[in-house]
Amino acid sequence: MRSGVRGALAVQVQVHRGARGSRAPRVRRASRVALALLALLALAGCSAVDFYWQGLHGQYEILSGAKPIDEVIDGASDPRLKARLALAREIRDFATRELALPANDSYRRYTDLGRPYVLYNVFAAPSLSLTPRAWCYPIAGCVNYRGYFTEADARAEAAKLAAQGDDVYIGGVPAYSTLGWFDDPILSTFVRYPETEFARLIFHELAHQLIYVKGDTVFNESYATAVSDEGLVRWIAVQPQASRAALDAERQRSERLRRAFRRIVGAARVKLADIYASDASPAAKEAEKGAAFAAMRADYARVKAGEPGLAGFDRWFAGDAGKGPNNASLAAIALYTARVPAFRALIAEEHGDMPRFYARVRELAALPKDARDAALDRLAGVAPTGVGVDD
């Protein structure tokens, strides 16, 4: 998990997925989106103008720098990049053919951004709550993070939220989806990931193009994660015998590490939820909160001693500026994993038939949120408690 988040959406350019057609209609639609956002700038206050403007500039940088994969392969001198882009073509074709994901030009071009992340997401939660703050936008609806294309802008926003008393967390994002309104390219921020993570990420972002529910980040991210997990298993199954075993071992190792991480974090979430719901004074809750986070870090150190691979989560446990994890970083994890068991169960109910699975997901998406959450609880076989943590 890269900086605690994976495959987020760029809020400031998100829009609902429309019908796909020729490039000319897509260009006209993109122009209408840009005009709509510019109209919003005229109506917004100064801080909102800055936010939307940096979003437009960041998206333009990505799209204007994109080149067709074949062209990049022909001109590249780096054999590893050439091989990885060739692999991207295979993964992209597989996604449409075997997972019924959108047949469009996304991930058929490449942009070199020259930085480690495309986006920096800011998460915030009250000092004595695990419920993340939400930001609402005219087009994308409400989401539980605020995205910036530069780390400096993200840190400025985080500093303002921290000054108001919130716990804050900044997560670097390697990729995001514009939900089909633009042809999202392969980015230098993730092109060199291990093959299993590379394939998983492409499947995840394409899943967002197929189904997106305004105002329900947990639903959107858990659904896309379930699709990417299923897609990866199927991708490995069709690989040549010589590489299949190594890829599956890589996948299983990654899953094992994620499960261990989620167990540690999940136990801390349960403890903290009890603390915040108690009748203790705010001062007493703050003291218990500190003890709970210290216990979580100690638990991590103990488990990591027997599973050195967990060191990949050291950065998350260090937190921003070495201050350690907090309510906001815990909330960020839950957003991406909480409903995964329910969607995995739904795939199993449909016997792996992805078009039927998507039809069921659309039915859930059409429900009011309370009914949707109750249905997901039933699918996961848990008590109706709303959001849990994938273990």
C-alpha cells in the first residue's frame, strides 16, 4: 500500500462516466467539462478558485504529455520501460476481454511526470473520531479526501486542518480515474511496479470507469479493489507455466502482508471506536487514544519481527513528519478496504460472471445509502454496523 492509499480519484476533475464514442465527441465533452469548471471558478471564492485551477492545470499536464504506447516503445532506449509498456498493452486487452471492463483508449498512452506521485490526497478526521471529513463538489459529489497535484499544496491544506484541531494525513497517489471522460494514460508513477501490482492497479482504475456512486467513497473503492483482486487471479491463471508460479507467489505474499496489516489496524480501530464512544472526559479520551496508538505500533513491531516483509508499511506507521499514525490515516485505510468482503461475496454469488456482477453492483448503487449499506452487510455476513475493516 503506497503511503496508505491506492488508486484514488482526482476530485477536481471527476465527473460521471458518459457514453463512449469517437474521439471528436469525447473532445467536445471534455471541452464542456473544462468550460463548466471555469464557470465554477467565476462563482467560487479565492481559495476555491486556487483549488480548481490547480486541478485543471494538473489534468492538462497529464493529458498533454501523453504519447501512444507504440510510439514510446519505438523511441525508448530503456529496455525495462519498453517491456513494461508492452505488458501494459496485454493487460489492457485482457481487462476488456476477460473482465468486461471498458473498451476505450485508457491506458493505451504513456505520460512521464518526473515525480513519484501524480496526486497527493489530504485526509482529515476530528481528534476524537474515526469518521473522515468530507468535501463536496458540484460534479463529483462528496468524497472523503481532497486531492492536490503538488505536495506543497497538499501540505498547506493539511496544515490548515491541523490548526483547526483535526488529525490529518497526506497520502501519495500513483494513479486515479477520470471515470471515462478522459483517456487516462499509463503514468511513470506506477509503470515500474511489480507485475502483480501493475495489473491490479490498471484493473482497479478501469473498474471506476464502469461504476461510480456519488458521495460513497467506501463503496467505490471497495468495489474497485474487489474487481482488481479478481482480475489479478485471472491474469495470473493465463500466464505461461514458467512465470505463473512466481507471479502467484508474489500475489499470495502481497495478500498475506495486507491481511496482517489490516488485522493490526482493525484491532486498533475497534479499540479506538470504543474509546471515542465512551462517557469519559475529552482529556481522558485523549490519553486513552495515545495509549491505543502506542499499542498498535507495538503490535506492528511484534508481528513484523516474524514477518520482515511488513517493513513496507514502515512509512505508514511513521506517519507525516514521523508523528505516527492517527485517526485520519486509519480512516484512509478503511475507505479502500471496508466493503471488499461484501463485493468478493457478490462475485462468488454470480459464479465469477463479471457482467452479472456489475449488474448487481449497479442495483446496489441505485439504492439509498442506508439500504445499500445494509445489503452489503448481509453479503459480507456481518452484523449491520455500517463500515468494518477487511481482515
